[in-house]
Amino acid sequence: MKKHISLSVKCPYCMKSLMDKELRLHGHPSIKINIKTEKERGTISLCSVYECFDHTSDINLEKGIIVEFSCPHCNKELLTKEECTFCGAPMVSLLLDTGGRVNICSRKGCPNHYVAFEDLSTELSRFYQIYGD
């Protein structure tokens, strides 16, 4: 049976938690981020379970649209200069509380995402201590 890992993330700039304990998806706190399209501004709540793409948003997000993401605390943009290897859209980077980053594609419907560790041995060890193997 596949283990479901709920990741806890924070803003890479202000270091404040992006976790929303009030709005839960699949029994876990969601990740709340401000979003902007060419037409609207709003918020998105992402499922914190790794490899789950479920989310809720207070604005309509059409499939294929590139969405700008920003921190709800400091308002800094979370898009990076890194391009998605699947579709070419900018990637969004969030810090893991355990160390490392989780990167997701900013294009609605693109499944590209991954976890990256800067200090592989230390951060990976901490990750396994928290989430198990």
C-alpha cells in the first residue's frame, strides 16, 4: 500500500507557514497561497499530500493557464526562473519545514512536481525521520 505523505511548507522569503489548518483536504491541512491570472486575483488551497493534485480556489482556473503564485504573508512572488521540463511554464518553489524544497508547475493541469534537497544527507535523513520509509 502506498504511503500518503502530507508535506508542511513555508514561504522561502518570510519563512512563515503556508499551512491552513482550517481548510483541510483529504484530512490534512491545505497549503494556502495567493494567486493571480490575467483576469482575476484570489487564493488557492492545494492538497498537502504529495502526488495529490486536488485543490480549491475562489477564482476560475482554466486548464492550461499559467498562474502567478505569491505568499499570503509577505506578498512575494513564488515563481522561479526554472522552467517546467514538461511544459515550459515557470516553476513555483516552497520550502519544506523538514528542509529542502517542493517545486510545482504553475500551469493548471501540468503534473510536474518534485522534492529537492540542498544538503542531501542531512535533509533527506530528517525527511525520513518525520515521514518514515
